Amino acid sequence: MVRQTNRNPRWALASLLVWLCCWPALGALAATVEAVLDRDRAVVGETVTLALQTDDSAQSLDADLSALDGDFILLDRRTETRMSITNGRQVTVKRLVVTLEPQRAGTLTIPAMQFPGGASTAPVSLEVTPAPEAAPGEAPPVFIELELEPVEGPYYVHAQIALKVRIFYQQNLTEASVSPPAPDQASVRLLDEVPYTADRNGERYRVLERRYAVFPERSGELVIPSMQLTGRLVERSGDRLWQPTVRGRRVRVESEPLVLDIQPRPPAYSGDHWLPARALSASQQITDADEVHVGEPVTRTVIIDAVGLEEHMLEEPAWPDMPNARIYPDQPQGISRDDGQWVLGHREFRYAVVPEQAGELLLPELRISWWDTANNRQRVAVLPEQRVTVLPSATPVTAPAGPAPGAGERQVGTTIGGHWPWIALGFAVLWLLTLGLWWLRPRGRSAASARPRAAVEDPSRAMNDFQAACRANDAAAARRHLSRWLRHDGPRQAGGRLRTFARRLDEAGEAKLAGQVRALDGSGFQVESDDTWQGESLRKTFEQWYRSGQALGKAPAVAGEGAGAPDLWDSARRD
């Protein structure tokens, strides 16, 4: 029997026309523009940076910024295009970057911006506080200012403390070096570095703000020692032959030490694991959740995201007993990122739940207790229970005809027992044969060849970018790319820090290159572009030092590396 379906072709044509008409509108809806401030708090007289960005290459960023007049002065605007590779796909982000100066204290709102095609941004708020009162006496040319968040605590063990270190300077600051926070019983992580301008004591300053995450490792008193800044202040003159190392004035300033009272885990906290965070959320994903057969796994993925807590602190949630299923946990996967001010911990726990009987499989509710450091109270993130229908096994096992189960089990045991001597003899012969082959194998292979090479995150690209920046005399880019190379392929002790790398070079007798690296590190404090910094000179000195090890057939020596140094340079030499 053949069923005939009566389809009206006019309906199909009408549906196609409607879809074609709606397609441009759907494309416009997909285009989004995001408004991002470089920070959410400022002082009257400071500048802030507003970025209007989109990943839609066809979206225009031609916006009317007149709505900002009154509360802000627009000092600068520029466009940027950034490209990155995400999951094997090239992503292009267009940005309109605007420099603004708030004109009054209070909560200022950057209204929604409208763009061609119907795209718009969400409003963004900025808290602006009055500028500090001018202190009597002469304004210092350089000083350091510290800010903590939370401002007055409480501070808890393992919970992030946001520390901002602001370096204020009026003149060109060369050969500058700033010691990082170095508490004894806490880990410190540099998150971001933001330049801007600000007013203090009635004077205009350039500011370099460094944002750190501090994680106390023990309760009790935590001391963050003074941070020192050393450098040379140089005033611009009309002399084209001026040398900053000759005419500059040496300065050394330091911050006040910080003493914090770190609280232990509160007695009222009832969670299995201590999870102090500013915010925490949990979600879950269930695969193959409609129905499964006995013996087929159901995958449950638990995802935990926390603000102000590193991913390794996110412990696995506790499961209640499941008598009708077996649970096989996978290796947890996690990563710690940051938003420039707070560490963002992300961790995923994946479980394969295998039902052992037909019926209904109940994936139990999971409760994750955590401590809200912003509001000083315990909270619980709840993942609701999930129910899965379990069908009988798709391939049932049929019992063979024969003796009763008890007699069968005994017969199997008797048979194995009777053949056991022959089985043991066979395994012994195979073991002796394997041992002989191992003994006769060639021994010319170096043990080092079997040692896995350490994974390197594309150091050759960082080195190429560093050389290109030096040729272009772009100090900021050269400083950034050399730090990348140090993190991925440089001496272990440097850790991506130019200051530490220069010290290691000094210890290795490379005084010239060490001085040039220090000059590059200090060029970040220049009020104007430093005409005296010569990127090509640094590139040639660095290349001579780098290739000197190649000419001898070994890696360049850096003090403190020991016998393990050559491995660090293998990948760079291959390029």
C-alpha cells in the first residue's frame, strides 16, 4: 500500500521567500559589539580606556560618542585589529579604543552605543572617587601607591587578595626596576600592567599600575615587605646628543610594608573542602541521557567556575553511594585564567556511570559548599538529580545447557587446576625468552634519546617577533616578545622576567647584554618614546651571545643552569 502525500508547492515557495527575507536580519542579530573598560574604579583626574570590540569583520564601529560629553573628556581614539587562533579557527577582533578622563566623582555610566546594522553595547558603570587632597610641600617626582581589595578585609587563607601597585612619575624614568611583592607565606601572580595618567597633590603624573593576585598559604600575620623602585630621572633638553646615563638623576623610592591578618577556615563552615571565592558557580552536562542499556555508560560532567580561586583548589564533589551502578571518574581537567584583576579558576570532573540493572538510574544531587569572601558567609551550589531510563542489556547472555551452576563452577576449577603446571611452564619459558632478547638488544642507543623532550610553546615565533621588534626599534614589543621567549625557552630561573634574566647574564660575565636588557626593561617607564634606545644594537648583541653557543656546538651558558642548560636551547637552535 502506497500512501500519497498532498503537498502544496505554494506553501513551500512562501516558506522559502520568508526565510530569504529574514536571513539578513538574522545576520544582523548575530553581530554583537561589546564595551569593556580597563578597570571599574578610578579617581577624578585619572584616565580610563574604553574598548568597543566585535569579532564580526563586517560590523562597522563608526559610533557617535557625543553621549560621553559632560561626564568625560575624550582624549584619544584609535582603531585596532587583533587576530588569534582559537580551536584551530582564526578569530579577528576589531576594536575602537577610546581614552577618557572622568570629570566628576560618583557613579558614571557609559550609555549603550548604537552601531550601523542595529548592533549596540550594554551600558557600563564606572565608580569615580574624588582626588586626594594636596599635601603640603613639594610634590615628589616619583612615588609608589598601594591598594588592596578587600580594602579592610577580612582576608582568608587560600583566598585571593587583589593588590594594585601604582608607580607615579612625572619625568622620563629610565633604567627602572621595581621589585615585586615578596611575602614569605603566600604565592603571588602578576595579572596585568596598565599605563594611564592621574593627578596627585595637584600635579599631573604618568602611572604604571601592576595588578597582582596574592594567595595566603597560612593563617595568621602576613607581611608584604616594602617594594623598591630604582631608576634614573631624565629631563628632556634640546641637545640631540644628550645621554640619559650621564645627565639623569638616580632615584630610589619604596612603598610602606603591608601587615595583614589572615583568617583561618571559619568554624561555622560545614563544607567538605575549603573553597573561599568571590563567586562560584556549578553546572553539569549529561550525555546519552534519554535511555541506555545495562552496561552502557552515562557520562556526567560537573563544571565548577570560581572567581578569586585557582583551579587546583577546586576539589571533586562528593557522591553518595549508588548500589545499582558503578562510577568511573576520569582525570580532572582545569585551567586558571584571569580578567586582569581576579583569577578565574575552571575545573571539569567527568564520570562514567555504568548501570548494572534495568529500571531507572538516579544520578544523585550534588552539593558544593563554598565561602563567599565578598559577603563573608557560606553558600551552596546545587546540581539537581537526573533520572535516566535503563533498558535490559542489548545482548543478553544465554546460559549454556548442562549441569547446575554449582557443579559447573566446580568443574571449571578442576579443569584449570589440572592444566595449571603446563600453563605455569609455558609462562616461564616465555619470560626467559623475553629476558634473553632484552639482554642481546643493541646498547648503542643513548639514554638521553629516550628522554622526552620538554614541550615548548612555539619559542621560535617569540624569537622571530623579538628580532622584528628590535629592527623596528619598538621597545614595548621587544620587551613583550623577549619575555615570551624567556617563559617558553629561556633560562629556568628567569621565569619570563627581564630583570632576573639580566642578573643571570651578569653572573655569566655578559655585562654588555645584561645592561641592554636592563635598559629595555626600564624603557617601559618612558614618558615619551626614548630616542636613545637602539633596538638594532640589542638585537646584534643578543644574536652574538645566542650564536656563540651554537658555534661551539653547545647552548650559551647562563649561570645557575648547570648540566641541564643545553636542553633549554635545543628547540631555538633548530630554528
